[in-house]
Amino acid sequence: MPRVRRDVWKLDQQPWDDVLLWYARGVNELMHRKLVERTSWTFFGAIHGFDRSVWTDFGYLKSGDPLPSQADQEQFWKQCQHQSWYFLPWHRGYLAAFEETVRKAIIGLGGPADWALPYWDYSDSNNPNALTFPPAFSAPTLPTGEPNPLLVDRRFGDGTGQIVLRPDDVGLNALKETRFEGSTAGGSTGFGGVRTPFSHFGPRSANGRLERQPHNVVHSLIGGRLPDGDPQDPRSYGLMSMPITAALDPIFWLHHANIDRLWESWLKRSPSNVNPADSAWLTGPADRRFAVPFPDGTTWIFSAADVVNTKSPRLDYVYESTTDPFGGADLFALRAERLGAPAGVTDRISPEARVTEPEAELIGTNDETLRVQGDVVETRLRMDSDVARRTMNTLRVRPEAFADRFAPDRVFLNLENVSGVNDAAVLYVYVSHPAADAPETMVGAVGFFGVREATAPDEGHGGNGITESLDITEWVDQLRSAGVEDLDDIRVRLVPRTPIHPEDRISVGRVSLYRQGS
Amino acid sequence: MAVSASTVRAADRHLRRLWFGLTTEAGPPLLAVSLAGLVLVLWTGGGNSVPHRHAAQRVLDVPAAGAWLLMLVAMMPPLLTDAVSHVWTRSLKRRRRRQVLLFTAGYGFVWMTAGWLLVSGVARLVITFLPGLLAAPAAVAVAALWQATPAKQACLNRCHALPPLSAFGLAADRDVVRFGMATGGSCVGSCWALMLVPSVINSAHAVVMLAAMAFMLAERQARCRPAAWRIPFRRR
């Protein structure tokens, strides 16, 4: 029987259900192991990311601490896959090794053999507590009075001193995506990310949709930054804000269990949502193999093919719930209706005739680099009218079109070369159009998790920052059905969700609009 | 010298990343241009780029410039996959070809200017003042020295830059020419010394050129890292 990963907010007792109490004891056990041990808390943290000077400053690396062998560091450390189609499979294998390691520790302490990692479903709109930080992670002590290993100092939240998420932080529009693999060409970055080699940060980077939100946003909002901390100094930031320290916070594993669960939800919500069949994804990356230590002393070399089934022997888990946040709605039919098609007409169109071509094309841009210094920033987009008209034409519903094919364009707002030094920043993105009566619409949130590294000219991104692509198709559909024929003069507003200072040097190199379609 | 397992792994990693870069996005067409350039280099007799010691001291040496241009066409396109993909995807579709041409013009202008200085300047000096047998070792020594400097790594890091580009009108042309020249500048800074080696070697010119090219490609695929003094030709 596979073990069941349960929702932390649905555990029987709050805050200290047995699942969390044993997690705390297991974590404590791992924290007492030395960095050179492959099953230690810090070794697992370094598998995600490692930086000698920041770890030393934070007290995770003490002078005189021996480091693991060069071979161990090369094989295991600094593997975290971001801005990549390996984001989901790599983190799944990583979590499995961690879960098994904690479980072994728990069993050694007399705990249950079927213990499984809980997850935090912050997006559950049916649960009034969902957005609240699970209290077991901020309690000073365990029920026994011992210090609580799940509590870490370096967790600063959104700057208000507490960690409470908002519904807009954790929206699940990513699950509306129809393709796993996306591209960096301006259109969809895919549910699971863009094709890359081994990607511990690369130069042309874009976050996959699930990775951008809720993943990045939650990282930034939990880790946060000291309210009066020096923006340039990594020591001002919380563990969860930076990839080099994120996995040292015990909440990391519950956050990632939830992201992993959302992958299952996405696959389940529609039969056309499928993982890549490409061998480069299934068996890659070819340039460096994923490797994680298991507590029996073995090393598991894995690729996506080894983790696509959560009931496979190495993983052996299921989730308590993988409910579709959209209640099974046929989003394609909803879109056709939104554009004015008669209800039910889409039933005639085969799944193959619904797929939008993945080629992306620029429609328009703003004409300035935006500097976000704390206040709301607004910019206007200028369009190439031919391309904009073509896009709007594909949204026109013609009855005869439903005979064989209905593949209206999708439209994406790109924030290009997003850079800065504040990994804890979160921006809300709003769009509006002067011709439409509708109020401006929020189209997504952007979390700056990893942006500092992406901005450094001597790190993997080559200083280019990150390019974000937000799906604004629904909003454009609404413009179209309100009778708007062109896209001229779209306004984009970037609204800081967290405190941002001029010294954060946050900028967006270009804001652009792309169409994706044949 | 024994080759350690970790060196073999690192080389293998480079080759596989290289393969990834050359097979995605703008990789295949650029590789085709490069191969065409290589064929021309071989067909024209190995691209004897530096005039012999007693050749006329002309300011503009057309055959030498032609040979240099061929060498650029053969060696540089695979280094530009990210930059060309960036120009292509971030430009309006109706302007894509034009923008790539303008990028290439900016890039080529910088390299041709650098080539003129290198070939008629540095390489000629080396050949003129050093006995034939010492020219090649001298060029290798210069290359090794440059490889060790922080400036070299800073240039190599800047080769990865993909700046925002204007989409409309003259601003679009200006930005993409500027991007081409900036990429050319970083590329010259990173590779000039390595290009010197095939330039002074007349025998087995094509083989040396291919070796330099392979090294430059591997270097370009590797991650950026802090600019610092380093042991040349070594990644860690």
C-alpha cells in the first residue's frame, strides 16, 4: 500500500498532530548529523544549493567543519533545477530521498513505519485556514517543552512580521495550461517549464507556469527579508527566499510536496494533460545525471522516467487529495462560450483540432525599462496593428469554423529581463484597456525567488535576469467579447506586494505582448 | 599526466551541453553556416590569413581580410545560438531577418576591425620579429597568458548578455546593431588571443583552427563564473 501524504491543515489535531510531531523529531535527528554525512539536514540542503559564505554567515557551516569529499560535492550538491522542464521531476526525486531519510530516522526513534511527508495546500479555497502558516512551524517548543526544530529564525514573511498569504498569491491558473513543455520564445512557458539541459540556472531562462506561481511567490513570501535589512546583503534574507538556502527551512518540504501534488492534479484533471514523451525529458539530462542519497547508503541515479509514477517502489506514495481546482470544467468549451459560441458546439471538435500551435510571435512592446522602486509602476504597450488585428480575428467566432477546427490564439504578457537583488520581492501584475469598461484585471503574481542569482553577471544566467510570461488570454477574450477590435494602448501596472526599496535595483527590461497560434 | 575521472566527466558534460546548444532553436542553421565556412576555408587552401614576411605592407590587405572573414564565418556562428535566438524571438516577425542581419553586421564589423589589428598588427609583429619556429609557441604563450586573466573571464561572462531590444522603428535597428557590436566586443575580448594561434600558423592551419574553435565552444557553453586569475585552460 502506498503511503499517503496528507494536507497539513486536515490533520486530526492542530497544531501538533502525530504526523508533525514525528516530522519534528525526524528533522531534529537529521539536524544533529554532520555535513559530511549524506543523510544530514545540511547535506540535503546543499543538494538544492550551497554557498560557502552565506552558509557560514547563517551558521550552517562552522569554521573547522569538514566538507564532504570533492566527489560527493560534484555528484550531489547544487542540483536544484529551476527555469527548466526538469523542475518537477528533479524535485520529486529529491523529495522522495528526503522523505525516506526522515522516515528511517523516525522509525529509529520508535515512530510509525508508514510516516509520509505532509503537504501545505495554501490554495484550498474551501479551507478557511489554508492561507495561514501552519502553526507547528512557528511554535517555540514541542508539546514536551523541547525546542521546536521546525522553527527557524530566518523566516521573515512579507515584511509585516507574520506569514499570511492572500488568495492572489497562490492562484492556480497554471493548472489551466494544456502543455507540459513550453518555450522561451514569448508564448507559454508550459505547465512544467522549458526545454533545457541540466539547469542549475541558465542564460535564457523562463519559469514554467507552476514554477512561477504559486511556487516562486510562496518561496519569496515565506522567506522574506528583514524589514530594515541591507538589500545588498544576503544575510538580510530568509532561508526560503534564496535557492542556496531554501531547503534548510523545514517548511520547504511541505511547500514542495504541494507543488508535486499539483503536478498530479494537473495530470488528472484532463486526459489531454500529459507529461513529455520526449526521451530528452524522460531519460535526461544527458550532461549531468540527477543523484540523491538514500538512507541505506545507496545512491539513486534517476531521471523523469523513474518518477512519473508516484506508486513506483522508490516513491511509493499518493496524495490525500488531487482534486481539480476547477471542478472538472472543460476550459476549452468555456473559452468558446466566452467568445460567443453556442453552448455544446465544441463537442464536435476533436481534441487534435483544439490544440493551439506553439509558435509565438511578438505583437507589441512598451518602450522603456521599468524601475520598480516601491511605488506602483505603469507602462503602455504599443502594438503592431497588423499582428494585433490578426490575433483579434482568430477570436472571432464563425459558426462554420466549428465544423472542423477551433484554435483561437492565446495571448501572453512578457516581463523580460526581470532583475534585482531582492529575492523576497513579489509583484502583482494588472492589465487594462482604455476602450473597455471592465476594471483593470490582475493577471498574475511574480515572485523574485532566485532573481539575485539571475542578475549576477558571473552566475549561470549571465546577468540577464529572468523572463516571465503570463497568460492573459482570458482577459483578451473578454475584451473581444466586449467588442474591442484592437489591442492598442494596453496598460500594464506592476504593484508591489512586498516592501521594495530603490536599492533593490528591481527593473523590468521590456514589457511585451505575444500571440501564440498558427 | 593522468586524466582524472572528474576531468573526463567535466569534458563529457561540456560535450553534451554543446550538443544541446547546437541542436535547439537557432543551433542547426548556425551550424550549417559554420560548416559552409569550414568547407570554404579548406577549399581556399587552409585560409592562410597572415601575409608572409616580405609581402607588401599594404594597409588594407584584401586577401588577408577575406581569409579572416572566412575564418570568422567558420568559427563564430555556433557561439551565437543564444544571441540569434534572442534577436529572432524578441523581434516582430516581419522584421526578424532584417534584425538578424543587422546584428550580424554589428558583430562582424567589430570582429573585422579586431582582425585588421590582430593580423596586420600583432600577428605581423610576431612573424616579423620572431624566427618562424618561435612564432607559434609565442602565440600560444600569449593566448595562455590572456586565458589566465580576470579580464578574459569578464569578457566571457559578457558574451552571455541578452539585453532587452526595442521592437519598432529606428530604435529597433539601433538596439540590435548595438547588441551585435556589444556581443562582438565581448567575443573579441574573450577570443582574440585564441584566434591569434591559427593566424600565425600556416601549416595545419585548419586543424589548429578547429581545435581553437572546439575550445571556444566548450568555454562558451560553461557557466559564467567570477572574474579572477585562473590557471589557463582549466575549468575549476
